Amino acid sequence: MKIAIIGISGQMGKWFASYFIQNNHEIKGYDINLKGLSELSENLNFEASDSLQKAIDNVDLILVAVSLEESSSTLLKLVKLVKAGVTIIDVSSIKSSVFITLKQLSEKNLNVVALHPLFGPGLPFNSVKKFALIPVSDSVQELKTINLLFPENETTLVSLEDHDKSMAYLLSLPYFANLSFASAMIDQDINSMKNLSGTTFAVQLTLAESIMHNPDLITSLTLVNPYSIEVLDKFKNKLDLLIKSAKTNKESLGTEISLIKDGLAQDLDFDQAYKKFYKMYMSLDQD
Amino acid sequence: MKIAIIGISGQMGKWFASYFIQNNHEIKGYDINLKGLSELSENLNFEASDSLQKAIDNVDLILVAVSLEESSSTLLKLVKLVKAGVTIIDVSSIKSSVFITLKQLSEKNLNVVALHPLFGPGLPFNSVKKFALIPVSDSVQELKTINLLFPENETTLVSLEDHDKSMAYLLSLPYFANLSFASAMIDQDINSMKNLSGTTFAVQLTLAESIMHNPDLITSLTLVNPYSIEVLDKFKNKLDLLIKSAKTNKESLGTEISLIKDGLAQDLDFDQAYKKFYKMYMSLDQD
């Protein structure tokens, strides 16, 4: 298949390019950041294009892997440029801002797939690829496209609203829990404190530091998602309530904690959590 | 050595009893919860006492491993009962509430050790034992006692104020970060959401669930520590600030995040965090 990858210089763009090349597809690549594109094309072995128009000329499939901020405008450009019969796959992590344009594209007699890869660019090519699929017009056809390109996939169908709302809980919420945790303690001498630290702190600190690997992603995923602020305000109110109950008395805090425990117990993996946590902690000591 | 363990039915009490028995000490044990004590004494092979007075009669060393709420009153009783020449080790995790009584005991010509074991009851006996030592009167003598009983130890000396303040950051802060995270999302269908979840959420959820292994400890460690509320209020204010900047614009949130990143970078392990985080995540999938 002849595939154009838009945003090929990004981490996910590179991953898809390499994956497709390994699976014997022919790749054309474009990126708004033209600098370094020709070098990348030599390394990965794809045809570099210096415009969006040239990149999508004569291809069967267009995969859009641009940054969250660019995805809406990139897709709007494609509405004008693209010819009937082509398949378009958008892989942005938040879909509210692109969904109207994806609908518009699908009405031009195009096969449009709103896909969210639930993995990062470190995934080995032969691993099972977990995706969320937000149906645009014909979910059967859209699933067929995924199965053809990624034979080993686990794909969850989810509505636009449920998807983006879930992402507010799954991404923005843990990001802000870690940011505020870190923010409260960076004025302390972390290296000295670590001499006194137990297991929970060690794991939480590693998590907080690891999200700093890509700070721009935190900002984008939060600000592009229309449900994030609502979930973050809820988080703040729950923290308020917990601190108030800690200021009241032992019973009050105890009641709050036991409600939380009951809520978490709905998770089918709840009983394994302590064991799994200890395994995580032990893995920190290995080199 | 003849050692009395007060609070022997608790998790840490049991750990110390088994450790000392393995190292050929003679153990007497007492617990306010008398039920089950005789059965435990048969299993572990120590002499059960049905009163504090009887337990400490004729011993060289008294290790106090009662709950945080009981430790102050237990030590006050010991002030009246204990005879000169005995060593007393208190192993409670927060020291503010017991320190005056420990000082009082030391003035009765007793060797008093304010020790905080920085490990849980799952630690293998032959592992290095990490301790915090809060000097009471003669730190050289107190360290000697630790080296004698636990030849393989790593002990950090720290003042009362620094110790308890650090515990507010190391214990109460991550506990409340996890409690509020969990509280904000337990009204969602966790099992469905997990189909869509990425790496950060998976690790954070496991952590939040694992602290529910011992909810009473969260309450005690927070309410007994005079510095906890101050640190939790700070945490709330930092979260407020982050949410406000998210509501302002991208630059504002970006600036906050980059200040946090700079602060975390003081940690000598910061550069390894992403790699370590991935190892933790991968360990979740193993059985």
C-alpha cells in the first residue's frame, strides 16, 4: 500500500513510518518542520515531500500524526486537497477538536478512521497494539482498515464523548496529581529526604519525574480536552474535602478513606494491587 | 539478651520478635490486645506476659512497637515502671508526640533510642535495615545499641523537627495525592476506563489501591504528625495554582510545569526516572 504520513518527524509519526516500512508498505512523509526531514527520510527509507499536496498525491492512505494543536488545521487543509477513495487515519489523542472535520471528510466519500493509539513510541512492532476507535460513519469498514494494517490489535470502540471524558480521567487527572505533588515538595532537599523515604514516596516521585519526559504533551492533552477542567476542579474539591476531614477528627477522615476504598474495590485487580505495588517498588532497585 | 516487645501482636512487633528470636535472643511479649497472644507466643516461641509490668520484669531491653495512638501513653506508663540500666527502643514513625517522654526516660539513667524503621514488615531478616535515628541524649551510645542488634543497618541521624517534617512530605503528601486522585474517579466505571488507559494511569491506580492495604495507618500518620496539615494545605494551594494557570492559557501552564521540572531536576536520579518508570510499568504485566 502507498501511505502518506503527515507529521512524520514526530515520535508517533516515526513509529508508524518504521512499522509500515517493516511491513513492506511504500511511505511518503511530510512534516511542517521541514528541517531534518531529508536526513530522516534517508535513515528510515521513505520519500520526503516538501508540501502536504505533494505528500498525499497518488497515495491509498493518509495517516495524520501531527501535534494536537496542529491536527484540526491539518485536517481542514485535507478537506480541500484530498481525492475520493482515499483512507484517512487520524491518530490524535483527543478527538473533540477534530471530529467535525473528520465527519466532513467522511461525507466526501472517504474512509475516515478516528484512531487513538493507547501506546507510546517505545512499543515493539510485534507487540499487540491497543487502540481506541471512535466510529465516524461505518465502524465495520473502519475496523477492517485497522485489522488490515495492524493484524495484532486490541481495539475498543467508544463514543466521542466517552473517549474524551475518559482521557480527562486517564491523562489530565494523574498528570495534575503528580504535578501538584511535585510542586509541593520541590522547595525541600529531595536528595536528603530520600534517605528517609519509604516505598510509596519512592514510586510516586519516579512517576512525577517520568511525566517530565514530555511536558508539552501534558499541556496539550489538558488544554485541548473540553472535559479536563471539569475533572481537575472535581479533583481539587475532593482534596479540599479530605483536608477538611483531616482537620475535623479521626472518625471523619476514616469515613472518607473507607468510602474511597469501597469505590476502588470495584476494580477487578484491586486485590492484587498491594502485591503489584511491591513488584514495582522492587523493580526500582534493579539497574 | 532478654528483650521485651510491647505491642508484639502488631505487624512490626511480630517482625522484631521473629528477627530477635532468629538471632538467639530471649523474648517476652505483651500486647493490650490479649486475645490471640498465647496462640502467637506458641507459634513464634516467646514468653507471653499478661501485663506490661510482668513483660518488662528482668529484661535488658524493651522495644515499644505499639500503634501511634498508644505510644505516648505506653511510654508514660514505662516512666513509672522501668528500672535503671535498661535500654528502651521506641519504633514509632512519628516522634513529636513521644519525644518529651523519651527525654524523661533518658533522664532516669536509661539508654533510650528513638528509632524509626524505614521498612515494612515484609523485609527479609538478612536485608540491610534502613533506620532514622533521632538522638535523645547520647547518639554514640544509641548508635552502638543499633549496631549491636542490627549489624546490617543503614542509619540516618536526623533532628526531631526535620524527621517529622520530612514524614509529612514523605508519607502524608503522597497518601493524600493518591486519596484525592482516587476520590475524583471512583464514580466512574474503572474497569471500562482501564481498557483505554495508558501507562501513567495504570501505575497511579496501582499505587492508590495499594495504600488501602492499611487505611488506619494513613489516618494515624497524618493526624499524629504536627506538620501534616501545613504540608497538605501547601499541596492544595499548589494544585489551585496549577488549575488556575490551566484556565488562563498555554504559556501560563507551560511556565508552571517548567518550574516544577527544574525543581525535580535537583534529584540525582532524575535522569533515570523515565527508564525506571517504564520498568515499573512492565512489572505490572508479570504474574
